[in-house]
Amino acid sequence: MQYRNDKYGNKISVLGYGCMRFTKRSGKIDVEKAERELMAAYKAGVNYYDTAYVYSGCEVLLGDFLAKNSIREKVNIATKLPHYLIKTREVMEKLFKEQLERLKTDYIDYYLMHMLTDVKTWERLKALGIEDWIREKKENGEIRQIGFSYHGNSETFCQLIDAYDWDFCQIQYNYLDEHSQAGRTGLQYAASKGIPVIIMEPLRGGRLANQLPDKAIKLFADYEIQHTPAEWAFRWLWNQPEVTCVLSGMNSLEMVEENVKNADTSQVGEFTKKEEALLKQVVAAINEKMKVGCTGCGYCMPCPKKVDIPGTFSIYNKRFVDGKSKALWEYMQCILLRGDSTSATNCVECGKCEQHCPQHIEIRKELKNATRELEGPLVRFVKKVISLVVKY
């Protein structure tokens, strides 16, 4: 495993474990499977594990795993304060203590303000006394380093970088988002200030690994150097010296093994101009057909009317990549056949989802578009039959 330095010279593995996408069975995390995957990553040298207060069950699983194997001191835990749930300093303290209990630890290596949106939000937290709170936690050793995670444009990101003496930050960044979100501009600005950057969504919620259009797949297949689509995405990131660590939500041993192999062999500056041009062609091919830029992060959920928003958008995009018949079959399987209806037609346009979407998607508008494409006469008939079966 290769390592890059944080702000204080500590070694962070270039591959980090994103603890949000563990495999679930019947709505619950498959603990044994997740622990096998975590152990495989640990043995390969991964020393950075990212979770959050709102990732259901993930802090507890990680804490149990580290305690059971007596390896807490050998890894770095990164977790996040859900500032959007905080009204007082007392609540801040309560949630932090709960996180320490979940993680079975008395300190957090890398602590983030989760999804910090803008300077105004940071000013609200300052008014609650968060700067003094952070200072106390760092002085008593409960927090080693402080940072923030971010979804938004580069201008606001740079303003947030300048708003406090951060130790690190975390952004969504990949070759499809090179010039959106914080983007390359934000990455390089943070690095110029000496602030390490942790990367999330390197595969755009899996889209850059297994949801590419045929044209993009062919571009990779015809190139003189052969990598998997996921490998191209990771190597593009590790090619950049400003990138400190790339998180991957690994949920199979095969995925761990492939990512570790790539992390071992990728080098800064290995990309040629020809390979950069290849990825620009791939981006153009992706954008030809993709309708909604949803990463499947789930921040829009739960919907008050039970609409499966990420699931609907994933299938809506597949309708234009894989064809209509495959998309409709998947829509019926994944959306309509659930015990409780999660259909896009349940939407009452309350707008709650849009307040939390990191990609700033016009969700209500796009759900209408998805409904038009996915709920034609055949699907409506199947939906009616299902409702009658459920009723009786």
C-alpha cells in the first residue's frame, strides 16, 4: 500500500475505506461479510476508515470490528458531526459522545463537519460556540484533526477553506466531476493552502465502474493500455499529487483486492496527454445519454411518501443507457414489487428531498420525467395487478 502525508506528516493510505455501502440483507448490514471485507483491506494496509453519524449501523459495525480485533490504535477513524441536527452546544456534545460510544473509542482521528454547505452555515455553528468546542476537544485529545465534507461549487468551497484553520477536507471528485462540484479548482486551492484532500464518490456512485454507455466501454476496450473502468477512474485520481486519499465503498472481497492492487501500482504523473484525451472522450460519451446526475448517496431519503428517489433515477438513467425493456423490468422488480409502494408517482412535490441533495438536482421535476418514461401502460397495468394482490 502506498501512503501520502496529512497536514502533520502522518501517513494516510492512498486508498480509504468508505463505510457507507456495506452489503445489506433484508434492510440490515451483513455484518460477517462486511467484517471479512474490512479485514482484507486492513491486512492490505488500508489505514483510513470513513463513516458518519447518519450512516445507519456503520459506526457501530466499525467500532465493534476494531475492538474485536484489537486494532483501533493501528488505524484512523474519520467520522462526521451532523451539524444540521444541532441547535445547541449541548446537542453537539451529546452526539459526539454517542459517536465515541458507537465506535468504542475515546478519540476520533479525523472529524468532519458533515456536508458543510456554505460560510453562512459555518457562521451559525460559530454562534453556537463550535470553535471553542473544537479547541477543547483537540486540547484533551478527543479530536486529533478537524475538517469538513462538501458538495457544492468551487467558489463556495474556496470560501469555506478560508473560513477556518482546517486540518483537512473531503470533496466529491472524479473525472466526470472535474469541473463541477469543488472540482479541480477546489482541489488545487485546498492543496495550495496545505490542506490535505480526501476524495469521495470516485466512481460517481458506481456509474463510472459498471453503468457506462456502450460507446464509453468501447473507447476503453480499444485503447492500447487495458484497465477496468474502475481502475481508470482511480488511477486518474492518484495521478494528481493534490489527492491525499481516495475513499471507496467496498462491498466485496473482489473489489477490495482490485482497489488495493491499483493503489499499489498507481503513480503521480503517470497519465499521458493521450490518456487524458481518452477520458475526455469517455465523459462526452457518458453525457450523451445520462439524464440525471444522481450519485445514489441517499441524502434525499427518506421520502415522506416512500418514493425510492435514488433507485428511480438509477433506472431512469439506465433506460437511456441499456434500453427501455431492461429498465422497465428493473423498475418493476426494484420499485413496484416492494411491499410498500415506492413508485415515483407517490411524490406530492413537498420539496424536502431537494433541500438535502448534494448534486442540487431538481428532484420533483426529474421524478415527473422519470414517471413519463418508466410508468407507461404496461407498467401501470402491472402496478394495478400488484395493488389488487396486496389488497386481497
